[in-house]
Amino acid sequence: MASWNSIPLEISYEVVGWIAFTSWSISFYPQLILNFRRKSVVGLNFDFVLLNLTKHSSYMIYNVCLYFSPIIQKQYFDTYGDQEMIPVAANDVAFSIHAVVLTALTLFQIFIYERGQQKVSRFATGLVILVWGFAAICFFIALPSHSWLWLITIFNSIQVAMTCVKYIPQAKMNFTRKSTVGWSIGNILLDFGGGLANYLQMVIQSIDQNSWVNFYGNIGKTLLSLISIFFDILFMFQHYVLYPEKKSPKSLETGEESNEPLIDPSHEHV
């Protein structure tokens, strides 16, 4: 396993990594607090939360396994070379575990708070079932040959796919309602900062090692940052430019206009 060539870069790597962890971890709290204060989840898209839980669970499996398993680490070095560094840092592990817990708590709020006419779509439910069914099949394929690196790479790919998909229902909902009321912009600003810091951390490691292998050795982390940044910019544009809160109808806070379906009604259930 490779070691750091520059102490300043190693320190910068750790500092930036924990900045990403702090920013991303705190980003979950504005939405939780907003829901608690309003005693309502109207404006928060339920598909987003369900897909987000699948995304973070997959990412946690990848990070925890690669960071702690000597067997999987050996398979990684056999694939990418002994001179490379493991592309998962302690802050990645801490973040993904924290993210699963906080997303599950947000899902719990959906069950206990006012939600108006909003529902989880059949599409989102079916997609989650399909994804976990696919993961189970991959597990049994990997089991005979102990292809654990391949298996966790599948989970990493799942989290990338979920990252691409999960933001779309919320973006569409904001567009449909012409409002971001009920959707915390604090979450987005912190998520944006975390995405930048996460990408910078990988750049620092690549500069020190004079190698860009970690970008495709952990393509999930790379795409996680880039996709998150893209959608965060979109949400900021919706919140500050298209639908400023002062222009949002008061009735949206009570869910009176939240019953317009995001997906055709034939594809929804309670």
C-alpha cells in the first residue's frame, strides 16, 4: 500500500475530508428541524427520501467494506496495483453511516407529521425493490468465487445511479408547485459545500501520488460529488431565482396545492 509523499498534503487531505463530512452531515439537520417546527412534511418529496435511503445504504456498504476488510483491500490492490492508496477515507465511512441514520429519521417524520395529499409513487417503490433484488442476485453470484470487490463495486454503482435519480422528483415537485416551501435550502447549501470539499480531497490525493487512479478506482465518490454539485446548483436556482419564498402562496405551507401528482396518478399509491 502506498504512503503519503507530502506531510502538508496528507494533513490537507484529512482536513478537507472532515470538512466534507461536517458539511454533508450537518446538511441533514435543516430539513429535520424544518419538519419538526412545522409538524409537517408538505413540500418534501417522499420519493426523494426513499431513494436517498437506498443511495446512502449502498454507499455505506461500499465504504465500510473497503475500509475495514483486509480481503477486499487485497483484491483492490491486485486490481489497481500495490502502489495505490485505498480510495476510501475515515470521513467517508463516518458520513455514510450518519447519512443512513438521519435519512431513516427523516423517513420516520413522513409517517408521523402532516403530509397533505402527498404519496410515495409506485415508480419509486418499484425501483427500490428492483435495486435491492438486483443486489441480492449479485451477492449470490459473488459468493462462490468470493468476488467481494466486484460486489461492493456494484453497490457503489447503485449509489451513483440513485444519486442521479433521487433529486429528480424533488426538482420536478418544486417546478410543479412553483415553490420550494417545505424544502430546506440550508440542506442544499451545505450539500454543495460538502460536494466541493469531497472532490477537492480526491484531487489532493491524486497530486500527492502523481496518479489519477483514485478517480476511477472509486468512480462512485467522483460522480457523487459532481452530480450533487449539479443538482445543488439547480435547486439554488429554483429557490433564489425562479421561486423566491416571498412569491410562494401561503396555502402551499398547509398542503392545499400539494396534491398535484408528480407522476401520473395511475402510478401512485399511499
